[in-house]
Amino acid sequence: MKKFENFSQWFDKTLINADILDNRYPIKGFSVYKAWGAKISKKITEMLEERLEATGHSQVLFPVTISEDAFAKEAEHIEGFNTEVFWVTHAGKRRLSKKMLLRPTSETGMYPMFAYWIRSHADLPLKTFQSVSVFRYETKATRPLLRMREFLWNEAHTAHKDWNEAERQVKEALEIY
């Protein structure tokens, strides 16, 4: 099969043949990282984490679930994610009194915690990162590695005492990523 005759088929076949990914998992949009895919992903994550730690970021790991209340408080930020949310409504056979969602992005879960951690200017800068799975119910055609419903994600989040410090952080982040 030639790449430019049917790129999608060629791409999928290449990922499978190279032991990178298998998109035949029985739930659309979810893929299995095979031997090489897992190694590549692990190496990329290690490289990012090393660079972030070298610049003073600390690793954190937030839960995969976010409360509906916290998500709703960030209405403007999450506007684009509303239609892509995986809702958690049951635990076993019991219906939950409050819905939760699987993390489509982390700001809504992280920033309320930052308010506990930052009590004065002495707590700044706060520089964190996490490497986690993110879940988005992509409604368009899903593509392995390009548009999936669960994907691996590294994200840094920081808080600073002033605009100049924040601007330096943005430039630093551009170099890291």
C-alpha cells in the first residue's frame, strides 16, 4: 500500500506493523500502545519531566475525576469541552448524588487546590507538572495518535507574583515543550 493513495489506511497499518499502536480496541477512539509505542511515549515523558524538574517544577498527580461543580465554575474555560465530556454517574449499581467527569483538561481540578497551597507571595512561584491521561469524547472521526478519546498528556501549571515572572515562564515553557 502506498502512502499517498490512502494515507489513513497506510498510517494505521504502519502503526500496527511497527508495534506502535493498535487501534482495533473494541471501543472507538481508544487505542492500545504496543511495545514500541509504549517505549516512545515513556521516553518522551521522561524527557519532558527531566526538563521541567531542571527548571524548578515539581511533579503532582491529580485525580482523573473532576466534580461537576468545579467544572461548572470554569464555564468560559471549559466551553469547548462541554460536548466532549465523559460523565461518571454511577458507582456500581448506585447512582451518584453528584456527577463527576473524567479529566478533559486539568485546570478545573488543579486551580482550586492552588488556592490552598498559595497563602502569600512567599509561596510563589508555584511550578508544577503532571503526566496523565486525558479523556475527550471526540465526535469527529477518531485517528490513532492524532484524534483519540484517551490520550497521554504532559502539562505544566504555574503561578507567579507578577506579569514579568509569568512572561519569563511562558518563554521557558516554549523552550521546554
